[in-house]
Amino acid sequence: MLALVVTMRPNEGRNADLEEAFAWATNAVRTNEPGNLLYQVVKSQTDPDSYLILELYRDQDALMAHRNSDHAKVMWERTQGLFADGPHIEYFDAI
């Protein structure tokens, strides 16, 4: 299994836009990607401008299917201009 943690901060006043875009993405991933085991966006309880996406994929093929999906391309377009910082992606191997 492969895991990703994506950190991001929205531009000032764009929290609702970011949350709306990622609610759409979460639904698209869960509906269309059987190789995705977890796709969850979380917001910090102490910093309202700090978000993470927690992603877990069955294998490298599942991750590539995610990256090459039509909904991932739409998501990239929808989020242009929303980020003050990020997205920053860190990759992990599941243990």
C-alpha cells in the first residue's frame, strides 16, 4: 500500500471554495476508484487555514489510475488559484 499526505492552505477568504472543491473530489474518488482505500480531507482544529488530505492506495497502479483520472484533472483545474501554500505532497509506504 501507498499513502500520501497532502498539506495545503487556502488563499485568504477561499476556505469555503476549497472545501466545496474537495467535497466534490472526495465523492468522485470514492465512487470511481476501487484501488483507493482512503481519501479524506481534514481541517485543523487549531488553525482554520490548515488542511490535509489523507490518501491510501492499494498499490502503485491504483495511484496512477487516480492521477490519470478525468476527475483528478477536473479537480486540478477547480483548485487553481485557491492555494496560498501548497499543495505539498509527501509519500509514505504503508507498514
